[in-house]
Amino acid sequence: MSNLEALREKKIAVLMGGISSEREISLLSGKAVLASLQRSGYGAVAIDAGRDLPERLKEERIEVAFIALHGRWGEDGTVQGLLEMMAIPYTGSGVLASALAMDKCVGKLLLMGLDIPTPAYKICHSAAEADYPLPFVVKPAREGSTVGISIVRREHERDGAIRTAFEYDRKLLIEHYVQGREITVGVVNGTALPIVEVKPKSGFYDYTAKYTKGMTEYLVPAELDAASAAKARDEALTIWRHFELEGSARIDMMLEREVPLVIDINTSPGMTETSLVPKAWGHLGKSFDQLVEEILRGAALKA
């Protein structure tokens, strides 16, 4: 019996929702994953990952967890640590990898140590430290889905953007704004997927552009020269290895004079059928259900 076949006899919880600012997106991912697992014959149930998660896991006698959570308390190592303590195998990256990738400031330090190109930056713990040349992007250190992020192009925009970002975290990343094309490289179980180019109609891939139908165009595969494409894939796989990522991940980049600069690492990317990793996976001629099973395979290996 294969590892995946053995999981058909186990009760699988799809962890979704949660208490982060990305709750609504996580519910969409979770529902898509749940439907996929049930179509494929797995005994899967939904659990909304609130503060009572340990009790729910015990009550439901959960044997395996498929993590479809985004943001804090789900993508940052906290739920992974809980599952480790409860000896429940789970999908995706482990505690350390999840925590490292979630913290944009710590992630920057590691990228620099790996000599991976990334925009110039500054880490700020107070508004007084936010003296950085325009234009720049300000980001809360530990949020996703562009929550709390602003582009500051003019001096009068600085204070408001810093104030907004501090509403979400006590530590900020200020990053040189790269005016260029945005691409993303999905990686599933160590294999890089076709590169996707993201073209928001507003010019900025913010929360609205991400989640409003028709606001963004996606090109799969991205129209890149061979050298740039190879470099983007190499950077993504280097990050995969050194951050010790598992399951599914997405590495976001900006192109500056065709040089890919890494701007974000996602260890639990969106899993609706129109999300970026599923889009890239689908370009290979494979189904969403096959992607869900491939991610589940990681939990099977831990079982």
C-alpha cells in the first residue's frame, strides 16, 4: 500500500479560515481543497482554525492535517508547532521554515546571506526610523496578501503609509520600489512550475487587484528571455533548499532590467482553482485534484 493510499483510511482535517487578516481568502482555499479531497475519495472534513483548534482536533479524532491557512496563526509556524506537539502529520513547510518565510525582515537577512538579489531595504521599529529615499514600499513584517502595504512616491504620503503599516505590526520593512514587471515562481515538492507574470490593471498588485475578478491579467508562461527565466527558477529553488520549504510554495519577484529580485516568500499560497500556483500547475496539463494530492503526499511521508 502506498503512502497516499494509506491516507484514504485516515481522517483528514482541512484547516481553513483562522483568525488572521487573510481569513476570507483562507476559507476560499480551504473549501476548494476540501471539495478536491472528497472528490478524490479521502475522508476529509473542514475545521475553522480558531483558538479552540487543539480541542477540535481531539474531538474530531483528526489523523492528518491539510493546512489551507494564510497569514498569522497558520502560515507562520504556530499551527505547525501545535501539530508537531500533537503528533499529527501535516502538509507544507515545518515550524522553522514557516516562521522564517513569514517574517519579511528576517527573510531579507537570509536572502542577503545567500547572495540572492532583492531590493535594497531598511528594517524599522518606529516611525522615527522611517527615513528612506523615495520611492519605497512599506510592509508590515508579518502580514500577507499585501495587507497594510503602501507605495510611497511623494513625501506627503510617508507618514500615513508608515502609520497604516504599524497598525498591523510593530516591525516594518521599508524596501526600494522597483518599477518593473512582477513574476512569481511556484514550487511543488522541489519542482519549479512555469513562471507566471502578474499584470495588475491598477499598476500595483494590492489586495483589490489580487482578489477582484478582472483586475489583474496573468500570463502563463511569462514572456521572459531564457537567461532571466533560468535565473528566476534557480533563485526559487535555492530558496526552497536553504529555507527548507516543503509542499507548495510561491516565490514573488520584480524584474529590474530583466534581473529578478525576490520580494516575498509564501509557504501556504492560495489554493483556489484560479490562484497562481494552481494556474502554473494547470499549464502543465495537470488537474487541481492532482495538485492537491501532490501536496498531500508530503503529509503522507510524515505519517
